[in-house]
Amino acid sequence: MTATTGSPDAPAPAAPPARGRIACVGLGMTLGSHLTPLARSQIEQADVVFAALSDGIVEMWLERMHPDVRSLQGYYAEGKSRLTTYREWVDVMMAEVRAGKKVCGVFYGHPGVFAWSPHKIIEVARAEGFQAHMEPGISAEDCLYADLGIDPGRFGCQHFEASQLLFYKRRIDASGYLMLWQVGLVGDLSLKKFSTGPAYRQVLVDLLSEDYPLSHGVIVYRAATLPIERPRIRHLLLGDLPQVELTAEETVVLPPAEPLKQNAAIRKRLAALDAISAAT
């Protein structure tokens, strides 16, 4: 007699195949101090964790939270385009997502700030119907405001990747703060270099000298990455920037060079609106 559905002898229905997902999280900048509870939860609950971290100490610390941490640093190579490396990161992580794994990609700082791969893998995963999530972290920008005592709401801030400022015609407002990221790599069109030299930084200074005097003071900043470290803060003149060694992790800050200028026409228009509002 054939067993009917629900009878004791009927085979249990097959479990649906596992559905993969990806979460990209940020560790923050300072080891152990900036990790949020939500980011930690994503790491601990993942099946596999991929780490885009250049510091072995940080990787060892991450391995205390998860038994399967796979470093992405080995995809870098001298003379190899960083964009090729970043595409390979997306491919290796997506392979695990497609295999039904819960994947967590771990990045320094905020995973969406100066990081191509997290944005791309989330785009690819969602296009293929997988769940994808980015969990924010404390970025170098956040640390910069705290360490340098800058309130971005006081004079306003512009942020540019330094090479982008050279490659495209951008408008600089010298009455606010100007933050230049990855100045140590400025002018690299190949995406194969890990640093560029004084001649490249001179091109940047020549461009900036159209809006700032060479005697203008600038700040070179790097956030602390270990609890025992202090942030690295150097003060120098804009004209001296080409001769100063910079790493890709350092940010160049140009404080305002001129006062804010009042917009008399707009102020007059707003005063008229205030007068109308008060009369009604």
C-alpha cells in the first residue's frame, strides 16, 4: 500500500537549499575600539569571513571572533592594477554567496568610504537576487574631525580623492576646509603603483596654488590604528608638500584660506519672507 502524505512512513520533505547572503562591515580605524555590536554580530554569524586588512595583528584579532577568516591581501601584486585585485575580491566572495554561504566582508574604517569592492559586491549580489547589506563603521574622516578639532558645519568641507582633483575640472571653495585623500598615490593613472613621487605632488601643489598661497598652512593626518598609537599630525606649508613623504593612508587638510562672503541678495530675499511671515 502506497504511503499517503502525512503518514508515519512518508519521507520528510526536502529542506530548501540554503540561500547565500553578503554583509560588508567596517572595523573602524582603531583596533578593538570602533567595532560596533552589529558589525561584530555579522562577523560571528557568518559561515565565512573575508578580510581586506593589511595588518597581521588585526587579522589575528579577527580570527578570535571567527574560525574561518580568509585574507584578501594575497590578491595584490606589484605591477598589477588595483582594480583587477578588487574585481577578484568580488569574484571570490560571490562564489561563496552563490554556494549558499553567509558571507561577511571585513574592511577598515567604513566599508563604503574609499572602498570599491564593498559597493560592487552588494550591487552584484542584489542584481542576482541575494540579500546584501552594508554595516557602517567609524571612518578616517570621523577620526579626523575628532583629532583635529574640526566641525564640518562651521565653514563647510570639500572632500576629493587627490587624483580625481587632477584628472577632472573641479571647483574649489577656499573659504571652507579642503580634505584631500590618498595624496601619496596622486596622479597614478595606471592603478598599479603603491606610491608616487615628489614630481606628482608638485602637479597637485601647482593646481592648488591657483586658490591658495604657497605659504598657506596645511595638515597631514593619519588616524591611529592601534590603541597604543597616537594619530599622526604634521603641520607644514603648502609649498613644501612635494618634498614630504606621504603614504596612501594619510590625508592632507587645507584649512580655509579666505573668509566666508555674505550673499546680500539672498539675505534680502529671506528678510522679506520673514517680514511676510511675521505679518500673517
